[in-house]
Amino acid sequence: MDKADAKKYIAELPKSPGVYLYHDRDGQVLYVGKATSLRARVAQYFSGQEEKSRGYRMQLLTQDTARIEVQETDTVLEALILEAELIKQFQPKFNIEGKDDKSYCYFLITAEEFPRVLIVRETDFIKQKYQDPIYARAKKFGPYTSKEQMQIALKIIRRIFPFHARREHSEKGCLDAQIGLCPGPYAGRISLQDYKRNMRNISLFLTGHKKKILKELERDMKHHAKSEEFEEAALVKKQIYALTHINDIALMSRRDAQPPSLDGDTNQVRLEAFDISHISGEHMVASMVVFVDGLPRKSAYRKFKIKAVKGINDVAAMREVIARRLGHLHDWGVPTVMILDGGQGHLNMGKKLFADMDVPQSIGLLAVAKGPTRKKVDVYTCERYLVAADITSDLDTIEALREEAHRFAITYHKSLRSKNL
């Protein structure tokens, strides 16, 4: 596929998570990959960036590709699982060639009274299954190419469907049991039937059947409510909510989460500050400035013209800006903390907007304002998005962000006002 044809096709791709399949002229699947943003990820292959990082092999892939197919998913976690299923199904040569057994990992659900979920390499599994019956009869899911991402995925899944993870048949001294990641089967805190239901749901999730799980959970919740088993109904309701609001920001790798023009890393601390500038409601604009690990990243700065707000209403203007910014999580990158210049009123607005837009709780939220003496900055935090609390003690950085956002907004406002005059 040449770059001109690819460019037209890529422009129509969604910005949502999912998987992409490269087909040759005979319809064979050459390669399967996952993406946080399908449009941004596929665009990288034809931008020249991948050829530089992967060399001749990547050039062959793009040259042999005649058609690109995409399948959207609700979350990055589901894209990770679907990618593994499709690689197993099609055995694409650009995924398989040059790989040995050590390159792949699998999820295992062990054959025990209270099964565990493990992550093993293919070679380790082969050795263990001849030595231990719980491996020989285990259910196997994969292959996956990144053990690190599997570990992150398993943490997410386990928060929704807890399971016992230790080889010991006891929860004595088990931290996981104390914090709710282990339901305590050996201590009698969960029945065998309910435990196996959790394991069945994990098995269904790992084979891409989230909708089936949700349907069954909805049925269970209604049954518990009808039987006046309100605690059980509330527990199932929490599982439904968690499953439909999966927070998988940690699964976004640098390559998948960022467009080619950004060189940020999702392991870094990315702070974004926002400010509004206008004169009596006229020429109202806003700024977004970005600090990564304490240093400005000016290539990531953004400026906004306020479109939907008339008159003096800084809170409504900030709401418009934050909503627009949240619409670009997949192509602008994911912030660690968003900082609103405006105090408690702006924080209240931000909390409601975050809830309305189902923003992951891993994205922190702060509001700042000059204190009564104007000599220090006051910081306003909220419990739901408390990741922000990690930086509240660093008032110098917060003040620097606020001042930079203020400067950038005023500069844009003055420029726009001068042009209009």
C-alpha cells in the first residue's frame, strides 16, 4: 500500500482503542497489532517513524499490505486480549517469524479447588505441565508478547473478580486478602460456587466475552434484589460498574498512546495547567501548558478560542476547554494531573465533568488560586481524583505551571485582540 492510499484510509479511522490487521493481496493476514488510538497507531507505520525504528522488516510489511482492517474495542485492555486471540487464530508471519518460545507468555487458570491465575512463558509451561498436575490440566490463554502488560492487565481484572494467588492454601498474613484482591476462599469468606463464578468470568473476559459477562451479572443483580439479598446485589452492581468503567491508562505504551509528533512517555509525570483570559468577556481564550517531569514541553502546549460561552463566565469557559481536551486523550497523550486556575468553583465543575465523561480516576484533578494575601497559591483537591495529592506539596512547581498558563493565555488573548483591532 503506498503512502497516498494509506493517508486517505487513515483519515477515516477511529481514534478509539482496538486492533488492526494488515492483509496482503491474497487476503492473508500479515500482521496483527493493538492500539490505544487506531488512527494514530496505523499512521505511524506510514510516517517513516516505524521504518527508522524497525528497519527493513517494517518496510516489507507496509509494501506487502494491500488492505488494513480494524476492529474497535471499548478499552485498551480488551484490545490487548483481542490481539492475542487474533494472533493465535491467524498466525501472521510478521508476528510469528523470528520468535522463539521464550518470546511468548500465557495466562493460566490452574486446576485446583480454588484456581489461581498465573502468567507463564511457553517454555516454563512445557516443563511444569509434566511435573505438576495443576499445570497439566490448566486452561491456557494467549499468546501475549508483553509480560509487563499482562501483569498490568491481571491487576485490573483482579480488582473486578478477586482470586487467591498464593500457592499456600491459606490467607494467613496475606496482604491481598486484607485489601480485597483475594476473597478469602480458604478462610471461608466466599463459597466455592461464587469463587468459581469469578474464575468463569475471568475466563470469559480473557476470550473476549465481556458482553456475555455483563448480561449474566445484570441477571444476577436482579435476582439478588428480588430475593432481598441487598448486600449481594450491591456487590454485583459494583462489578458491573467496574467492568464498564475499566481504568486501563497504565496499559498505554508510549508507542500506542502518543501520536508520532509527541515523544512523551506515559511513565513520566505529565502535568497540564489551564487558564482563561479575556476582557469583560470579549476575545475569550484559554491556554493549556504542559510540564513533563518538571520541565516545560512547549511542543505539547495548546490554545483555545472559547466558542460556546457568551459574556463573563470563567467556569463555563473552563468547562468547555476541559471537555475539549478530554476528547483528545488518545492523540494528545494522557495527563497525570490536570490543574485548573480558578479555585473551588472550578474544582466543583471539574469533578462533575470528569464524572459525566467517565474520566479514569488515575487522572488527577486540582484547582489553584491565589490566597487572600496574594503571596502564595491555594490548592484545592478532591477525594475521587486524589492522584493529584502526590504533587500538592510541590507548591513551586504548581505556581510555575499556573504562571506559565497565565502567560500563555494572555499572550494569545493580546494577539487575537490586536488582529481584531
